[in-house]
Amino acid sequence: MLVATSGDTGGAVASGFLGVKGVEVVILYPSGKVSDIQERQLTTLGQNITALEVDGVFDDCQDMVKKAFLDADLEDKNLTSANSINIARWLPQMFYFFFAYKELKKYNKPLVVSCPSGNFGNICAGIIAKKLGLPISHFVAATNANDTVPQFLLKGIYEAKPSIATISNAMDVGNPSNFVRIQEMYNNDLKESSKDFSSYTYSDEATKKAMKSIYNHNG
């Protein structure tokens, strides 16, 4: 199992597959871009878990995973991934949206879902649920300073960029691999996808102000 992580996925996979017979886990993580606790979760388990520190950003780690799947010399190695590049990761996430709708439909109001988004796997799963008939009115992808998708929706030009380190490091993705899947579901028609999908970017400063406001409101 080959995994790229920007913080959260790697630790979850490492713990989930620790000691599982017949499974070797290799985790790629960007040097200096994960927290101390996250790095310890990746590097201290041993056994069948191997963590490799990459001199780069998350997107570099993800590119390495994708290249491994295209490498003819690795075809017989039974490679898989726990990243959202693997649809087995985000197809079960569709159930979250069905559960949410079940709880909220009693209010008889249009349902708008906002998802914190890095690699856009979770929100992609939600849009698939809508395509299957779940009556969600709109999706909002909230990103940190890595604003590739919000800028694309503004300009109509997709410009992948190196990821920027933020306080929400698990969302630090400059070239989200699942966004192309969202585009394909709308036949690359930006006007059509905009009816169901929006995306906005928030800086660390804006996030801190929002959190402070929530804290002060709650006393």
C-alpha cells in the first residue's frame, strides 16, 4: 500500500494496517510540512509500516504515487493506495451525505453542504451522491491559501501551483487530483458545474479570526 500524506491520511493508514499480515505500507510525507505529532504517528510504529520523508511538498509525494502505478516494472507488485486517488477511498464517503440528508430533511429546506477541501475527495463523493439522486442543492469547497480551484472558478483557467504551507496542513494541496473527476462529471462545462459547485479560499489570518469569533461567542 503506497500512500502520500499531507498530515492526516498517513497516520490513519499506519494505525489501521499496523501488523496486518501480507500488507506492506509505504508512506511518503513532505519534509517539514507535517506537525511533530503527525510525523511521530508515521515514523514510530515500525513493523510493516515504512515512512519516507520527501524533500518537497505533498503534491510531489502524490506525483510519486501516481508514477508508481504507471510503472510497468511494478505491475506485478499488487500496489494499491489509501489516498483519494483510489475510488475505494471516497466511494464509502458518499454515505456521510446520505446520513446528513436523512437527519436534515425534516427541516424542509434546501441542503447546502460545505466541505473543507484539500485533494477534493470528500466533496467529489458528495457530488457523486447528488448525481445518484440525493437532493443536495449546492456544494461549497472551502480551501486554505492553496486556492487553485477557487481561482479556476474565477478565471476559467486551471493553473496548478506548488502547495503553500498553512496551519491546516492536511489541506495543503496545490494540484488536487480529484477536481478533474468533478470536471468530468460535468463534461468540463464550467457554467454547468457552477450551478452545483462553488469554492472559496481562506487565509490563516481569516481562519484565526473566525475561530476567535466562535470562541468569544461561546463564552
